[in-house]
Amino acid sequence: MAKYDVISADSHVAEPGDLWQNYMESPLRQRAPHVRVEADTDVFVCEGLDDFNVGLLAPAGTDPEKLSRKGRYADSRKGGWDPHERMKDMAADGVDAEVIYPTLAMRMYKVADVEFQDALFRAYNSWLSDFCNAYPERLKGIAVVSLDDIERGMAETRRAAALGLRGVMVSSTPQEHELYTDLRYDPFWSLCQELDLPVSLHLFTGSKAHTTIDHWLVEYTVSPHWVQQSVAALIFGGVFVRFPRLKVISVENDIGWAGTFLERIDHAYERHRHWSSTSAGLTRRPSDYFHDHVYLTFMRDHTGIEIRHRIGLDNIMWSNDYPHTDSIWPHSREVIVSLFEGVPEAEKRRIVCDNASELYHFA
């Protein structure tokens, strides 16, 4: 059995350009995404999505001033798709194990064709299972699932569990004009509870209904508000009352905001639940449900560490975001030392290792 000291609760693959051509099932394989080689860049092409220049696919370790949308697969970190190269990069970073999320497949929540989207996700999940099975004690994969069609999503969730994937990721918010308070999602929450699969709400996985701000730095800065909306909906919608073993993770949205969020949801409940009639049978404070059911991942949130006790030591998980532009690879150990200066060792270990180990059954 592997010994763990540092586990990243949010790392990524960089899907190989031929993944969908190799893993999609007939007859939709003829529509499979592919890579188009241009004079100055490789471009990932998927029906229903804008073309994606692969320069930002897996640039971990690149200096900020050298980051560019244009680039080649050959220039990306091969650990994004080769599990053996991944082990080398993890060793260089001082990380013992990782929870694995997608890169290109995250964009596919905006694919409008539900049947095609389902085929895309099935192919990715099958490939991810093979990727993680190369080192099953060190890599735990998170399946991508769409809830645009609940029955399809539940079928893929069952298949993902059978493949050995350790969680499912859904859109950070549901379809237009909906919240996760809607009872139509209850069969899915029930299934995830039954299968002991945590449900992830990852940054930038908004459904196809989302509008975006045409300014990258503005959008990046305010993007956590989508997951805040969904977490509030799950609490006030009584989802955790009906499904007391369900676990939900806010992924890559940082953690410092959670201090104000917890204070605000409790105030909203105490002051406004009677006249608004929107508390869905809660029997405890909203923050109690948060502490029992919600986890959050972060990379370098000093504010969050300062208020870690208010957020909850058991609710916080560190991550390195390898191999993305935000990644702290190969400096994870240095960042951890800086973040946790003065923090008791037992508290540090809970955040950088034990919470993820227990949630995803590493040990």
C-alpha cells in the first residue's frame, strides 16, 4: 500500500488529440473531435465548440510572459496524457497522489447535441479509466457526466463507477433558468449517495446556457460565483436533508470566500426563511449542512488558510492544478511550506493529504 504525505485533490489530464477517434463508439465516431495542424499551432476541433489552440493545454512550469494560446502538442507536458511520464512529474513536484479532472472534456458541457455529448463523455471516461489504472494507488479519476438528460447521466454514472472512477463531475450550474434545487435531479443525487461517489462542481464547467464576460481577467476573478450559487441551492433546496450521505466538492474556486458565504447563508436563513418560504425543511443551520457535505479545493489561498477553522479543517483540500496555466508545478512543496507557515502539523496534514485520502479512498 502506498504511503501518502501530499495528495493533490485537483489535477488534470491533457487529453491526447486522438482520444475520441480511438475511444468513441460507432456510429458517432465519424464525428469524433480531432487535431488540425496549422502553420503556427495545433488546433483541437470539436463539433459544437469553438476551435481550441493547444498552447494552453498543458503549459505547467512555463513563465507567465511566455504563455500563449498557440502551440504544439509536442511542446506540452507529456505527463498530461502519458501516466508513466506523469509519475516523473509528480516526483519532481513532491506529490504522492492526485485526483484527476479533464481539460478538453470540461469544454464539452457546452455541446448542445445531447446524444453527441453523451458519446464524448463516455469516450473520455473510458480513456481516463485506462490512464488511472496504470497507477491505481496514485491516480483517482473523476468521470464527466451531463445532467441535461438525467437518465443518460445516471447510466454513465453507473458505468463510471464500474470502471473504477472515484467521483463524477457535473456542470457547475444546471440548464438556463434552473437551480440544483429542482427535484428532477433527486434521482441523480440518490444514485451518487448509493454509489459513494462525490459530486464535483469545477470552475469553468458552466452549462451551454451560460453567458460569459468578454474580458478574461474579469471573468477569471468573479468566476467562483457560479459554484457559490449551486452550493447555496443544494443547501437551501434541502438536497442534503434528503440525501444525508451525499458529498459535493467546489473545485478550483479557492476557499477564502467561504468564510463570508457561511456567515451569509446563516443570516439569510435566520432572518428571511419565514416570509420567503424557501428553506425546504432545513432542521439545522445552513452552515451545518455545509460542514457535513461540502468540500473545497485551493492552490494558494493565504486568506483561506488564515480562516481555516471558520471554513472547517475537514472541508478543505489542497491541489496543484497540474498541468494547467494556473498550476504551481514543480513548486508544490515550496508553496505548501509558504502557505502553512505557523500552522500545526496535524492541521496541515489534514488539508494537504488526509481529507482527500479519506474522501477518495486512497488508503
